[in-house]
Amino acid sequence: MSLLQLAKNSILHFNRLKYAKNIGFGKIVLYLLLLSLIAAIPITLQVRNAFSEIQSDGEQIAEQIPDFTIEDGNIQTDEQEGFIYQTDSIIFTFDPDGQRTSEDISNDMVGNFLSVGLLQGEAVLSVQSNEATEAVLGDNQFEFSYTEDRLQNLSGEALRNELSQSDLPWWTPLVVLLIATYPSFINLIVTFLIVTIIGNLYSRIRRVKNRFFDNLKIMIASATLPVIMGAIINSFILGFDSTTFIAILSFFIFTQAIKDAKKIE
């Protein structure tokens, strides 16, 4: 059975999925990677939309940034006081007097995607912690000392120009998709292993002559439609529990797939 036939049967002919146990290991891993790629699409869309909103809000913030330079690892400016400016997606803090800390910047982020702070001796970037950001960034807070080479020439004018003229490269969504595929792959593997344990018990009760690995292959094939549906729903409904949805629906399709399978005499 080719991967194309497997995909077709997994959507149109559930009863033929019992033959997925005959597919080679390499093919089933490749098929799992394709499913992971589909499952990563909602994360990619969320990140792309977030980047677009941040880009628009960044242009607003650029208008508020005063003139400053970096000297001896600290911000130097003629501004008398710092300030906080908030948009729909960003909270921007300018604090040359050292009154705030990186923890304050993180705590400011309530309902916003991004909190940015230009503090006295460092720049702080804090992002909202969710599945998308964890998949792409790995952490949700980053601190950069002004003594770093790349920040020693930072100035108000340079930052305003960067925020006003920045455009996302066309390949950004593709890179995000590839990065997000890895955690999706791990998540699907764990989900399928757990559900296959249940499916293996079910097949024993039904006296189906399948090994655990046979049932795992069938379970992966059975997950095609659930993964596609979960990705579509997750693209429009943030916070949708696609993992549970995929597990339950995959198990149901699995039961249909082995209904007429060869039984132990």
C-alpha cells in the first residue's frame, strides 16, 4: 500500500486500514512526519498572526521611543522620567532610572502577547507562554545586557528606524512550520503509543491476530482524519484540546479498521 493509498483509505475506507500493518517502518515514520506537519499548521498560523500584529504595534511604539544612547553598559537619555506604553499586543517599558526589574516586565504581561523593557542596564523581552511560543522559542523570557557587542551601538534613532521599517521575510512561516513540526511529532508519538496500548487490549478482546506494532501502524493511519480535523478546528479556536480529540477519534476509527480483521482461532 502506497502512502497515497493509505491517505485515501484513512479518509474514505476505514475498513481497509487493517492492511496498514503491512507497511514498512520507513514509510510509516514518513507518514507520521506528514501528520506532524499538518498538526503544526495551527501553531504556524498563530505565530504568523502574532508577528503581524506585533509588527503593526511596533510602528506605534516607534513613535514613542525617545532619543537615547548606550554608554558604559547603561542607557543615557535626556528624558526626565521613564514610561510605559501599551498596545493590543505589546507592553513597552522605558526605564533609564533603574526603577523596574526584569520580573516586573514579565509580570506586566496580562493579556498581551509581548512585554518589552528597555531598563537601565539591560533589555528584556518576555513573551506569552503557550504552545506556539514554547514550540518556536523554547522559553518565554530573554534578557540582553547592553554590554553585548550587538547592543553597544543601540540608540533611540536606530530602534525607531528598525521598528518602522521591519518586514517579516517571506520564509518566516516556513521556518516556523518546520520548527513547530518537531514538538508536534513528539506529541503525536506519545499520544499514539498511549492510545495503541488501549487499542491493543481492544484487539485482544476482539481476538484479532495483531501484534502491538501492527496496531500502532493501524492507529497512526487511523489518525489521519482526526489530525486534519483537529488542525482545522485549532486554527480557528485557540485553546482547543486537539490531543484528546485526536486520541478519541483515532481510537474509534481504529475499532472500525480491525472490525473485519483476521481473528485468532
